Amino acid sequence: MTRSNWSVPETEVVQRVHERLDAAGTDVLATIIDVEGNAYRRPGAKMLLDDAGEGVGSITAGCLEDELLAAAESVRERGRPELVTYDLMEGDEDVWGLGVGCNGIIDVLLEPLTEAYRPAVEAFADGRNVAVLTVLEGRSGRLEEGDRAYYHSEEKGLTTPTGAPASEWPAELSGPAGELAERGRADVVELESERGSLAVFTDGIAAPTDLVVFGSGHDVGPVTELAAKNDFRVTVVGFRGSVDLEERFPDADETLTTSPGAVADAIDLDERTYAVVMSHNFVDDRLAIEGLLDSPVPYVGLMGPEKRFQEMLAAFKDEGRTFDEATLSSLYTPIGLDLGGGSPYQIAHSIVAEVLAVSNDRTPRHLRTREGHIHDRVTVESEGDVAPQ
């Protein structure tokens, strides 16, 4: 596989899955379902493998992708899912002659890409959270290995690939599935009941998080490009009609022009929307900031020095408008993390890194000071007999 195919954002992998459902050939979808120890990617990471020997996406740093292409051939020939375990513990001096050691054991589900996956990718395309539930082992009633159901936040209970109520599936799975769908995380959920036992891989696929960038200067370009590569759905908003925003910012998913005082009317601002204000126009920025601070947006980044923002607050105060500390807690200015860089891309890295930290509820620091795993382990609370693994 090529370097560009390996490094695509997860959102692009899901989009490619959507496209390949209507294409000729038999593709295989590889998904990490469990990790013991340390690994490059966490459960839920995906890679699409086509019958031409190409892969899109990544589930390791590159050490297993060729092995997965070979394993996909077996799945393609049998037409059935297969669970493969790769042991990359440091104690192994040589794994398949590759000499890799990620200090982890990775379980990967390989499955033929069929129409059964369409409900997930269509929900993602519509901007809806979804969870894909796949039986890994055990029997409970009529359920067997490979059976699949879906959870949609707007539905009551689980549904089958055809959209019908999944009445044969335990209703207790809806709670963990809903939480994982909202968080965009994956976990194996075990169920013990008088009907039998089940181990169900529950893959939460959250709709892309929105990043709205206000401005039309050339410095918006690197921010838009890096944000798109980090799985944000990017909208660029301009306040002047003289710039062709779509042509200038090809990495943006959407572009629009509006007045700075009508931001809340032009864009749906919610708890999953993050905003970067960098128009470099004092009046435009001030009007945009006012609308954003009145919204539920959890992050508002403002380009410019602290002194400039203090001047904004003074102007607001002169108009009889003040903001309490709780409201200002979502405002980050000067924008970005202190990485020490000064070039356009270094500044953009600083900005996008800060948005990532806030969206992932992290306090930026060196990973060498972090105790435990780099990727958080998911724990979902459930009712009844369902227990996270």
C-alpha cells in the first residue's frame, strides 16, 4: 500500500467503505477489536483491503499491513469473517521476520465488505452517531458468530441491517452501544443471561466533529488542511464576498459567506462544534466572538495577542455587554499551544493541537510524563447482565 493510503484520516476510510459498497470486487474490512498491552491504534481503528492488493487506512504503524493483505485473501475466499490475533510483545525478537516489537497483542476482525455494513456508513454520511454490534462468540437464542445489529441514537432499541427491530438481540446492549456511539469508541461487551452467553464487539462510530474557521486569509489554509487530516469536518466562513473560498480552501468540507453579526443564524452551533476566529479584523472578530460566546460551543479560539482581546472586552463594556468567568472559560486567546514555532504551518499545528486537546478533554503535556496507556481504555456502564470486557 502507498504511504498516502496508509495515512488517510479515519473519516476518509469510512467514506471509502461507503464508495466500495457500490463497486465491483470483494473488499475486506479489518477492524481492531481488542488490544492487550500497548499498540499504535486503539479498538475501532479500521483498514479497507481490496482484491487488487491495496489497503486504505491503518491499524498499526505499518508493521502488519502487508500481513493483513495476505490474511484478507483467506477471508475473501471463504466469504466468512475471521478473527486474527497478532502478538507483537517485545519478547518476540522476530515476528514474521519483521523484527517488530510494539509490546502489545492485537485482535483484528477481518470480514467481507457486504451490504450489511451500509447502515453504518450511511448514518455517518448523514452526520449521525451509530454503533455496529457484531457477535464474536457464544450463543444466545438465535444469535450466532458474525450476526450484526445497529444502534442509532434516533431509534428505540437495536435494528437489523434491513432496518427492522432486532428483537432477538438483548435489549440490555442498547445502553453500552449508545454510549460508545456518542463517544466514537469501541469495546467488547459480554453478556451472561439465562438465555446463554455472548461476546459482542460494539464499534461506536461518532459523526465527525465540526471545526468552523472564521477568516479568508491565506493563514486559514494550513489550519483547514491540518484539521481535515485530523478528522474534523471543516467549514470556512468568510465575511467578505471578494474571495472564492471554495477555490482558496480546497480541504474545507463547506464554505460560506455571511456577516459577522449573523454567525449563529448561518451555522448550527452545538456542543460538538469548535470555532477558530482569525479574520484579523477587529470589528468582525468582535461580532463573531459575541455570537460564539452566546452559543454552546465548547471551544472558541481567537487569533491575536491578549492586549487585543482586552480591548475587545473594553469595547463590549462600553456597549453595556459583559461576560462572566464561566462564559469566558470556553475562550482561548492567544490561540494555540506554546510549541515555539512561527511559520504558517507551525502556527497551524499549534492551533489544531489545542483544539484536539480540548475536544479529547486532555491537558497538553509530554507523553513521557503520562502514566499508564497512551490511549484511554474504554469503560462503559451498563444495566442488567451486560458487562464490559
